[in-house]
Amino acid sequence: MCSEEVDLRYVPTSCTSHPVIRLRDTIESLVKKGVKEVKVFFKVEDIPENIMKLILSTFSYSVEESRKLDDGSFVFIAKRKA
């Protein structure tokens, strides 16, 4: 199974490089590459959990696991439906 990691915790929040924009661009390229599983690291201050799930589901990924990390950020492990 092809798997990738996306770390959005340290993306500067300007209008052209906001974590949401980076996430959408990155996920779109992962779909084109056929990536079936993605591990996304993010801060809820930048992208709320429900918005993260919505964006992932737009690209046919469903969150299989979520964990809060020691630094207060989250990691979602999502798998793409066939």
C-alpha cells in the first residue's frame, strides 16, 4: 500500500500558503499519484478537525485513526476508498 505523510504544523499562515491551501494542493497530487493512505499532521488552530475530515472526504479519504500529540497538534491517518 502506498502511504505518504503531510506535515502542516509549521506552514506560515499567509494568504498564499495557508495550511488549508497547502493541504488541498498536496492531497490533490497524492490522489493523482494513487496514494491510498495519508498521515496528516496539523494544528486545530489552523484547520479544525471537522474541516480536516471534510477536505479529506472530498478526495475520498476517510479518517481511520486520530491522535492528539504531545505538542497539542493532531495526526489523522486516512485511507482512500476504492
